[in-house]
Amino acid sequence: MRGRPLAEVTRNLVATAMGREPADLIIRGGRLVNVNTAQILDGTDLAVRDGYVAYVGDAAHVPRSAQTRVVEARGRYLAPGLIDTHLHVESSMVDVRSYARAVLPQGTTTIACDNHEITNVFGLRAVELFSAAAAGLPLKVLVAMPVCVPSIPGFEDAGAAIAAPDVAQAYARGWAQLQGEQMNFPGVIYGDPGVHEILAASLRSGVVLTGHYSSPEIARGLPAFVAAGITADHEGTTAEDALRRAQLGCYAQQRYGTAWLDMPRMIRAVLDNPGLDTRFFTLITDDVTPATLVREGAMSRVVRAAIAEGLDPVAALQMATLNAAQLLERSRWIGMIAPGRAADILLVSDLERLTIDQVFADGELVAQAGEMAVDIPPYAYPEWALRSVHLAPLTLDDLRIPHSGGAARVRVMRIHPGQVHTDLEIVEMHPAGGALVADPARDLAKVALFYRHEPRADATGTRGFGFVTGLQFGPRAAFGSTVAHDSHNLMVIGTADEEMAIAANELIRLGGGMVVVIGGGVRAAVPMPLAGLMSLDDAGTVARQLDGLEAALRDAGCPSPSIEMTLSLLPLIVIPRLRVTNRGTGLVELPPGEPPRFVPLTIE
């Protein structure tokens, strides 16, 4: 809450509810979407004071002063502000203040943000910085403490490392309010001591623990994962995954981002089981690009999509409000329009299309007709946060994969646009000039990953290599990015070393971001100087830059939309099955039901 704590204003709220003192805001004649009882209550008034709902019902007895604002709902719906219980602001490619400007007009009033992307770059100081940048916003920001930095210790090098004392410190200092996704599920279920020390730090601090169980094995591993105190998980992809999580008392966070569109499959668990209690089902975005934010929305888009799948609009709103608040253990504060709760209120003219006319946060009109009604000034970031690419220019030799002898059997990552997993394929490749090279005629692109953070004594790997299929790049094409989950090292993918070197060196010059190179020239770029992950421009500007990047990716030969998001996961070693890393052999394999392991590029 930006205003006074409830403990300081209870007498004021009671006085207004009883009609003894005036309200700050009265909304008259609305249709209340009561998510507590799944009812729509016609002819409902709301009285708001000190940022809280004081009264719900017929407010004719509530006095007004010259300062009281009266809003005529005229039969429009009154819905609670939307709550996103899992997302990464960094994936929107803008900072938290620009993100707030983008999502408030679309009805999102609370987010639980796991900022593990920037924390992988800067460590614990990133959590403090993010918390400071989010302070005072009309958007409620609960920071989810990153606990997997790096995602699996010993298998990759990020810019920092987070351990149990760091986690405890973040809670104690108020920088974080819940635990971020525990991605190292192999460490949880196979008993890694460091992982369980982090779990203990979160449990002792009394916060909600969220998870990331991406294995399809849900008979033994998932219950074991939940047994460690994990109460929410967003890595399900099927109706069976969703139902199993809910049955175990683990909130099924049904994801509908820009590229990861799992919700339509997961929501079948509800649609195909009439009468199923849906209290353990929520809706989230996870990763949403600025183009999606600006043109389609964030949580409002997810709710609309769930309704389009056949979900009752009130049930969809419950998943995005009350259920979400209960997941966060904040339903005493947010998630419903009820006395004593924050006055986060949406005036909605069309419930099925979720047409949002006005947005109130803590009783203040913050947006109407799709535009902000209040100003959110930019944040002044320190210089260290804007200089995160510590690499000398690369040469062609840096991209060479030497191979002596004849044909080689090579492990190749098969990508699936719009999905998070890869498959392992074995491909016979013939070296050229004593090296393994890309072969666009066979849809084989080279992937190179370079450690780009500040020098650290415990960072043992400088680079790793692999090959990818499914991208469909033509000759002399390359894509480079410092958005390479979750270590966020510099990654470049291409069909020619010359173009790959140009892409990598342009990223070094820009201080991070994403670039496309075709035929020896930079075709498009999205500069991201903040940690190499975020722009300092507004979401609309970055959306237009992203349009140019995606057009260039199509010109390079890839027809899939938002392919940059799929490519950003190639180093994400906590998702099956084959990933590239800067450590060891350069490749990590994570077969279902087994712990991760380094594997060589070639098979003897």
C-alpha cells in the first residue's frame, strides 16, 4: 500500500461505513463481480476511504464532502484489480516503471515479480536495486527472491551466485516478499544440500515458496517437489499437469505469455471436469514481450483467452484475483472488492471481452480509456547497472569448433517454436577446414555462448558451443543476444562465422540487447543497456524496435513468430532436454526423471 497502513485508519473506515464521515470516493450503480461467492450483484455502490474499500452495498447513507469524488458506474461491472503471481519484468525488455505504465491501463494492479534475470547479472545488489526502482508505484510490486543464481550450480556461470544467507538477508531487509521460482528441481528432489538450505531460509522467513518443476514425470518427482514446501508451480503444460498440481495443494499457475501458451491445454482440467473446485487454479503471464504488452495486454489478455476457451468469465476473474491473492497469502489485503481491502477496482463495460474503462489503485484513478491518468517518472539507475557486458571484441577464431578426422556424430538441439523444451537429435556432420561448421542447407545453425559478466574467480568457463535445428536460417545469417536464460551470457546463433562475429561485436558495442545480421550487415537491433536485459525506453518504443528485429529474423529465413523468445532458452539448463552452457563440455543434457549431466558435442 502506498497510503497509510490499515491499522492506522480502521476508525476512519468504520466511520465512513456507518455514515458518520464522508468517503474519499463513491462509485454508484455498478454490477459487482463478487469473486468470493461467484455472483454478480446488481445495483452495488462502493465507498472508499484512505485507499481502502470502506463499504459495499447501497451507499446512500454515506456522506460526501467537497473533496469526495463520485463516479457513476451506470451498470458497468466492478471487478477487482488483476494479480499476476509469476512474471519476469525483464522479459518485457523495459524496466519496472515502464512496465507499470504499460500494464496499469489494462487492469493489472499487483504483480509478484521474480527478477532472477537481472540477479543473474548483478547478484543480491540487483534485488535491492529492483526493490528501490519499484518503490512508490501505483502498481503493487511483490518481489520474489531469486533462488537459482546460477540455475544449477556447477553447470554454468552467471554474473553472481546466490546462497541461503543472501536469501535470508533479502527477506530481512524487505527487498523481497516471497521466494521466486525454485528452478533447480533436480537439486530439490535429489537432496542437494545448498538447495535445501535455501528452502530452509525461505521457510524460516515465513514466505510463500514458488517452484519450477519442468519434468513430465509427475508420479513421484512432483509430490517430492511439493513436499519441500513449494506451493505454486508454473511449468505444467497439460491438463493432467494442472490437475495433479491442484490435487497436491500446489497452485497450478496456467501460463499464457507471448511464446509459452500452455493455458489452453491446462484449462481443460477445469472445462472437462464440471463441478471441479477451481481454487487452486490461477492465471499468469511469465514472459511477455513489449509488443504483446502494448497491443494485447498482460493479465487482461490471459483472462480474455481463458474466457475464449470456454471458461466462465467470473471463474476466470477468480483465477486472476482471489485465487492469486490466496496463493500469495495476501487475500486479507488484495484480490476482492470487500471492506478493509485495498481499493483496486476496475470499471468494466464488457465482461466477456474484459473491456476496462477505468482503473483505480488504492482508491486513486490511475488509468482510463487505456491511458495512464497519473505520472510515473523514470528511475535514475547507477552507472554499474548500465555497463554489464565485459567482453573484448570477438574474432573468427573465437567461433571455431576444431574437429580432426572425418565425419562426426553430433548432438543437436531441436527447437520447437512456442515451446520451452528441446529434443536431442544425433546428426552426422562433415568438417570443413578442420572444423565443424553450420550447414543451412540441412537447417543446422551453430550456437556459441560467451561468459560476458565481470571477472569472477569461481567463473571457470569462458565459452561453449552447440548446434541447433528447427530455426531455418538461410546462408550468412546470425542472431545475437545477451538475453540468454538464465545466466544471460552473450549468445550468438548463425549459419556463418563472419556474421556471428559481427552480431557478437555489435552487442558488445551496444552494451547488450538483441541483433540480427544478414549478409555482412546489421539488419536490426534492440539496445538493452540495463543489465543487458532491458531498455530505458517506453514499452511502445521497444515494441517497434522488436517489430524490426522479428522482421529481420523472418528475412533471415525463420518463419516462426517471437522466435527470439524460444532462442533465449537455449542456455536454460533446467528445462529438458539438451542445452548449451559456458562450462564443461559446453552441453548439458537433462533427460526426464534423471539428474543433469555434461555431454560432449560429438559422440565417439
